[in-house]
Amino acid sequence: MQRILLMILLLCSTGIAAQFGKNCELRQFKINLLNPSLEYEMALGVNTTFDIKVGVQIAIDPAESDVYNNLDFFPTIAAQYRYYYNFEKRQKNRRQIYGNSANYVAPAVAMFFPGTRTIDNQVTKNNLSYAGVVTGLQRSYDSGINFSFDAGAAYYLGTSNDGIYPVVNLSIGWIFSEKRWCVGR
């Protein structure tokens, strides 16, 4: 089920006809320093991008009895289909949109590979995944520094405590490769 959700999102996003617009960066590679990972974001339309990251991320483990008290680092693959809704307003107010500096909403999926662990004196080795919706913001600066924050809710799968839990992502990093496709610069 977890793999099916991830594959559906990947297939849906790549099947969309790319109409490279005036607002989104064509593509950019980023390094996330807070949750060590590599991230790739590519434009799919005028205000939409597909963002995928692979690395290590802080996450809750719904298999734990106290979900919110036990955060761990897990190897992760995460993806978002972002719709940026305020490029025009930022340009009108003479704010830069470089590096997709705007606010967004996005369906989000992630798969965590925690490996074997002991929870409540029982050995557990299942993978975790979620599918949900987040809203957030991203800001990039001419120096290449990139910041993004998003929050929302998702349905977590892979444990006996499957259910809806919060999703919060914070990324502070650096854009190390880009293909510019912006106006207003």
C-alpha cells in the first residue's frame, strides 16, 4: 500500500504536460542541512512544481505508544506536488520570486525506512508511510541559501496505530544547481 501511494504520486506528476511558465524555476537541486538530504524541484506548469527529497528526516513513529514524545531520524523518500499561489502578489509588491520564493499548498507523501527497532519490548521492522496535504512557504536568496517550512495533516500507514497525525517539515539548506526561468529579476 505504501509503495502504491508513492508510485501513484510519481506517475501523476510526471504524466502532466510540462508547460514551463514564467514563475517557477525550471529545476533546482538543493542540499538540506537541518534534515540531511538531497532535494530536487522541477517546474511542471506556470505555478506548479514537483519536489522530491531523499535523505534522513525527523519523524514521529505511530508504532510508539506515546507518538508525540518519541521523535527519531529515519531514512526517507518524500515528495510534494506544490502549487505556488502568490507569485503575482510578491512580484506586485516588488519581492523576489527567485528559487520559487512563494507560499504553496501541496499533496505530500513520504516513505520512512526505520529498520528493526524495539517498541514496548517487541521487535518491529515495518516501514512507515504517509499521504496528506500541507501548506507552506519557501524563500530563497541570491546567495543560494534556501528556507522552507510546511505543515499539515496526513494519514500514516504501516503500524497498528494507523491514523491521521500532523506533518511538519523544516528545511534550511543551499541551492547548489539551478536552471533559472523567472521574471521580475
